Amino acid sequence: MKRALPILVVLLVLLAAIAVANPLFLEPAGFLAFLKRAAPLVILAAGQYFVIVCGEFDLSVGSLVTAEVVIAARLIDGDDAATWPVIALLIVAGLLVGLVNGVVTTKLRVPSFIVTLGMLLILSGAVFLWTGGAPRGALSEGFRAFGRGGLGPVPWSVLILLAMGAAAIWLMRADFGKTLMATGDNERAAALSGVRVDRAKIFAFMLSGLAAAVAAILLGGFAGVSAQVGQGLEFSAITAVVLGGVVLGGGRGSVLAAMAGAFTLEALFTLLNLYGISGALEFTVQGVIIIAAVAAGAIRLPRKFTPRRGDAHAAS
């Protein structure tokens, strides 16, 4: 909780600024609408956190979201009876993409940046080839209910967010979380101490793929079918994680802070929109946040000086 305190303070300040600009935000309906919009990004940030904290990256989540929404629309094509089988298929597909990313990264020793960038291009190309740039089919009302409906006044997306968030916090407090932290902090030392590093990383990538699948289900219900529905989400998720104080390179950071970072990013974009500032600046803001966060991390956690062999002889 202590690690999440700074970003929570920033979040509260932004929420207060939104409330000043739009008093209706303080009403339950207004605040729940904000949580509903933020839910997909918060879930993606939780999934991205697992990968980053063990020292890797996942750039494929945005294209995976797009691919899953497009696939769902094509397979369901307005048929409510196909909703649950397709949802199950989307979950399996997300886990499978994460598995491939993890196996290629750990077993073939290809840097995760390259692996997931390649997966991003593969999925983007496959979607364009399949749709020709214009998605076909339609999502059923049952599918769209996850993004638009709810249990009474509470949207399903908020309830799913609460469940996913609680599961992420529990995982990081369990032995798995300690394994991920140890792997990101010093992979070689973790392996020598008996940690199954490859298995931990593969599982982290699978969790990221699962998060992308859930986000796709919510975004499909909320925004409908589009070939650009997941565009840029991978960068938004990474921005949210580093905004929450998680160190790129792994070993330090809190999943609660990463999710708070996603809420903060969404609150910042909401505030910019309320003041009529162009949405085109969102990528600029994300770029500044990433650079500033990495620079701040480098200042707080300077790399240890390792003397060269010649220096050691000179010193002796």
C-alpha cells in the first residue's frame, strides 16, 4: 500500500479537478461511468504489470484486443446462442498468444520486445487480411451486455474489474508474486536459488494474454466492432504501469500501484477532454510520462559500478 500512496495522491487530485470542472462527476452515475471507461485499461495494466515486473515487455496486447473483437463479431454474427462459446474461445486464444510469447522468449532466448513486436505485426496483418480493413459480422446483445449492461446500477465491467483486481493482488501476495519479483530483480540469482524462472515468465505472459482477452470482451461491448479498437493500448498499458512507479527492467513495483496508474491516466485524459484539449495529445502525454518515469527510476536506482578487470589490477 505504501508503494501505491504517491500515485493514489495524484489520482485523488485529478479526480478532484474533474469534479470541479464537472460537478456531475461526483454523482454515482458519473463516477461509475468513469470506472466503466477505465476498466479495460486497468485490466490491461494489471496484465502488463506481471510481464514488466519479471523483467520483460508485452507489446502485443493492443493488436490482440483488436483481433479478438474482430473474431468475435465474425463468429457470433448477431447470434446470441454463440455468445458463450465464443467468449470461451477468446479466453483460450488470449492464453495461447501469451503462451507463444512466453515460450519463444524463454526457450528460444529471443528478447520479449522483439517477440511481442513480431506478434503485434502478425495479429495486425492477420486482422487486415481477414477483414480488408472493414470488420464483418456483429456482436450479439448478450456479448455487448458485458460492456453496456450491469447488475442493477453497477456495470458488469466494474464488477469484472473488481474480480480481476482482487485476483491480481492475491497472486502477487502468494508465492507466485515473490517468484516474479525475484526473477525481475536478479534472474540468475533466482535461478540458482531454485526458482523456475522460465515457467514464471511464461505464466506472466499468459496472464497478460488473459487480461487482453477480458479487455477485448469489455471493449467490444462498450465500443462495438472496429479494426482500430485496440490501437495504442499496449503503450497506454505500459504508461500506466510506469506511472504507478513500477520499474522497467523488473523486480520492483506494486500491482495496486500499476492499476492506480491506469486510473490516473484515464483521469488525466478525461480532464484534458473536459478542458477541450485535443485527444491527439494523448500519445504525447504518454511519451513524456514514460521518459520521465524511466529517468526518475534511473536516478533513484543507479546501476552499481562494476570495475573493469584493468581497473581492479590498477587499484591493487
